[in-house]
Amino acid sequence: MKIPRFNRSLHRMERSALALGKAAVNRKRYSRFLRVLGPGLVTGAADDDPSGIATYSQAGAAYGHGMLWAFPVMYPLLLAVQESCARIGAITGKGLAANLKEHYSRPMLYTAVGLVVVANTLNIGADLGAMAATMQLFVDVPFQWLAIGIAAFIIALEVTVPYRLYAKILKWLAITLFAYPITAFVIGQPWGEIFRATFLTVPQLDFGSMYLFVGLIGTTVSPYLFFWDTSEVVEEEIAKRNVAKIGRDPVATKNFLRKLRIDNFTGMTLASVTAWFIVIVCGSVLFSHGVTNINTAADAAKALEPLVQQFPNAGLLAKVIFSVGVIGLGLLAVPVLAGSASYAISESFGWKEGLWRKFRKALGFYGVIIAATLVGLSLNFLHIDPIKALIFSAVVNGVSAVPLLFMIAKVSNNKAVMGEYRNGIWSNIGIWLAFTIMAISVSILFYAMATGKA
């Protein structure tokens, strides 16, 4: 009778070993998945910068669930555009501006660089202003001094922190995006109504909704993401010491492209789903209570109060959560904005560029980062309302993206540049749809302004 008991013990040991083995395999798979995540995840997280948060919040406050139809339109376009940008970097080993310089006319190059620098500088100023205004919820320090302090901290971080460590910091800052989805589930939602508003709504075409739509698509399919993602793929390859394979070893490139698509899909999906939840929460909390216009950071923070309403100081705690999100994502986005402008200018003039280089080895590259941040900072001394500046910068991004999308389509379909890795049919459909939709939306917006219907 002792043998069966021994067998049962043996079977339990085998099951335990099998469970431990499966757990180890799952941990390895999860670890591999995290290692795959890089430029795409950072780019996606930066997509929901303070400008994005403000624009999505205003859409929810002004229209409730009435602007949710924009997300099924924007999401596939964002995937197609960013996958093409990342593939350009992977196949050529060069940034977007460097490819334009090598294969196209100087006017096209300077137009692209000018657009991204102007849009990014406005966005930097708006983001720094939003971060300073958010910090004023807790400290009684003049707005301008807070903006200066934040700008100095960001410059020091980007100039002094090695790229590998910096990339890890940027990945973890993406966690701050989860406050809005959690809030949506805490307060409960009429999900049937929300999904109908997302997928079955006929869009409104008045000036207010078109202005916001251009802002929504501009802060989602943003010019700075085009340049940043392309160049950061090259940075990633340099960090892994296999950049020489790009464009020369098709087998290695196919494997890298597979990981690249996973990275981009994860980052862009995170950005789009989180943005969707921001609109839902602001529609449920603000619009439903008659708050249709967000004028201050405190107004926007009220959207998160239901998350902590069971606590004595719910308002204060909501402000803390909101501030962590805005400041955390601002710390992530401002270096991306300044960095993408610097990549564009440095590649245009043939300067040594890249975050992997030390400061003294790429003075021009880091000089542009510092200059872009300081010029953006200076805009906050013009007494422009920080929240309105955020939304306006999103609209400027939408306008600037139209010609840039045309250029990306040209580069990604150029056989001399991409070889056998030119855009496929679905990538082309996505990019040309993005160009067409944004061009039409911007044209309607300009028409309304020109005819006095604004």
C-alpha cells in the first residue's frame, strides 16, 4: 500500500515541476516581449502628451461621446503611417530628413524640416506651459519660474543620461496612461451606447467639431512622431551594434521588421485606446455635469475625481493623479519633440546626430535640442492661455502633417530607397487615406475660417 502513496507524491512533484517550467517559459516570453518594445512604445506614449490629453479632454467635455467616431478613423491610419516611418529607418539606416536630402529636392527637404520644427516648437511651448500650470495646483510658485525649472530639468536629462537608460525611463513613463481606463471602469459606462457612438455615428461638420477633429488627428498622427520613430529605429540598431545589417542582410532585416511591427502595434494601440478612454471619461464626468469647456488644469483634473471619490480628499487626490500623468508624459514628450526637430535639422546639414553620441561629439545635434526647448519655453512669456495653446498646437500639427504625409508616401514607395521593402497595398491605403482625410479636414477648416463661418 505504500507504493501508490509514493506514486501520488511523485505525480505531485512532476506537476509542480511542470507548473514551474511553464511559469519560467511564460516569464521568458514576457521578458522577450518587453525587450521587443522600444521606439514604437515610446512613440505611442509620447503621442498622448499634454497637448493630446488637453485635446482629447476638450473633445469629451464639449461633445460627450459625440467625437468618438474619430478613433476608428485615426487608429488604422496611425498604424500604417508609423509602421512605414519605422520601416524607412530600418531599411535605410537613416532618418527621414536624411532620406529626403539624398533622394529628393532641397525645397522638399527644407519644407519638411521647416514644418516639423515650427510645429514642434509650438508643441514644446504648450507642453511646458501645461506642466507648469499643473504644478501650480500644488505649489505657490510663479508660472514662468516653474516653466523654466521644468525646461532646465528636461535639457539636463536628455543631454546627460545615456541613451540605453533614457529609453528605459521613457518606457516606464508610459504607465501613467492607465489612470483614464481605470476611471472609466470605476464609474461604469453604458458600453452599448459608447460602441454605437464610436462605430455607428454620423460625424457633425460644424466649425467647432472640425476644428477639434483636426486637433484630434493632428495630436494623434503627429509630424514629430514621423521623424522621431524613423530615427529612433536607427538608434535602436546602433545600441544593439547591428546597424550594419540594415539594408544589407535581408534575412536579419525580416526578423527585425517582425519585431518592429510588434513594437509599433503595441505603442500605437496603447496610444489610441488610452486617448479613446480620455474622451469617454471626460464625456461621462464633465459633459454630463455641464462642464463643456476646459479652461484650466484644475478643470481637466476633475475628470479623474470619481476614481478616488471614496477618499476624504478626493479632489486633491484626483489632481495628484492628473498631475503625474501630465508631468510624466510631458517629461517623455518634450525630449521627443526637441529630439525629432534636432534629427531633422542635423540630418539636413550633415551634422553628427543621435542620442547615443556624447554631448561633446554632437554639439550641433544637442544644440538644436537645447535651442528648440528654450524657444518653446519663451512662448510661455507671451501670456497665452496654456490649455488653449495645447489645443492650438494640436491643430497646427494636423495642418503640418498633410504635406509631410505626402513625402512619407513618396519615400516609402521609392524602389531606389526601400528596394523590396517598399510599402505593400495596405500600408499604401493607410498612408494615402491619412493624407486625403487630413487634407480634406484642413481644407474645410480653412474654408470655414475664410468665409466667416468659424
